[in-house]
Amino acid sequence: RLSANSAYFRMSYWICYCVTALYFILTSPFLLFELGLIGGLWFFFFKVNKAEDVVTIGQYKIGQKEKMMIIGPLSVFVAFFGGLFSSFVYILSMGTLVVGTHASF
């Protein structure tokens, strides 16, 4: 029954998860700021400056490999200590509670 309902209501379940995520992001301005910060950093390093372009900061030249080595751990650090990871786990838990309850009946 669970797998049949999951297949039949797949789009509804995705909408449920998206609405839950949107609720958490809009009710916490800091999470919105955090997502904007991380997204802005990735956008700056890889869209404003092309991925293969070399960025110069002071006397240092940063290539594509160095950009990934800087921005990857920085994103994880900001997401972990800013509360984005814990919110993500809570969103998954709440969505799974709603979806699991509906899919099982």
C-alpha cells in the first residue's frame, strides 16, 4: 500500500516537502540570508567569473581547483553552524511524518 500510494501521489508529496521547506525558509530570515550568502558566493565564483577564469585576490591567483577547495568547505561550515543542516533535517522529518501518515492509509 505504501509503495502504491507513493507512486500515485508522488507530485503531491513533492509539493508537501516544498511547502514545508518554503515555510521554514520564510519564517526564519537568517536561513534566507544564509541561503542567499551561500548561493551568492557560488554565483560570484562560477557565473560572474567563469569557472575556468582565474580570480586575483591581492597577490594570490585562485584557479578553478582552488575555488572549489575554498568555497566547498566554507559552504559546509556556514550551513552547519548557521543552522541550515538542522533545518534541513527538521524539514525532512516533518515532511516524512505528513507523507508517511498519508501514504500508509
